[in-house]
Amino acid sequence: MLGTEIKVLRKRLNYTATSFANKLGVSRPTLSEWERGITPISEEREKQIKQSLGFETCGDRADLHVHIDYLKLTFFDSLVD
């Protein structure tokens, strides 16, 4: 996962940078470094991000999960690897 992909994902999900960083369990500066391509996202961290967002990965497959937030249903597309 590239930093540009995580930024697009964050915007598609309507998260601010701060709230998205909190959701992922990282600091705001770390998220900023990922999005700007300064710091690469490790494979292990990518798996953690997908799990935090409701994706369970099994090999090449990402299963769809639903996130319910204040009576708003959000269906996630599969992430681009």
C-alpha cells in the first residue's frame, strides 16, 4: 500500500487526518509521513490498517465487512494491493 493510496482511502471514508490516525492507532505525524511518501508502510502495518478498517485478509483475498457509525452504513471496496 502506497501513501497516496492511504490518503485516497482516508478521503473516501470521510475521515480527517487526525481522526483517521486515531482509528489506525498511529500519530498524526506518522500518518502525514505515510501520505506524503516520506515513510513507507510496512507489510505488517498494512495488514493492521486493513484490520482496523474492517478488512480481514486471507492470502490474496480481502473480505468485505460493514462498519456502522451513528446509524450510517458504509460499505468498503476492496483495497488495492
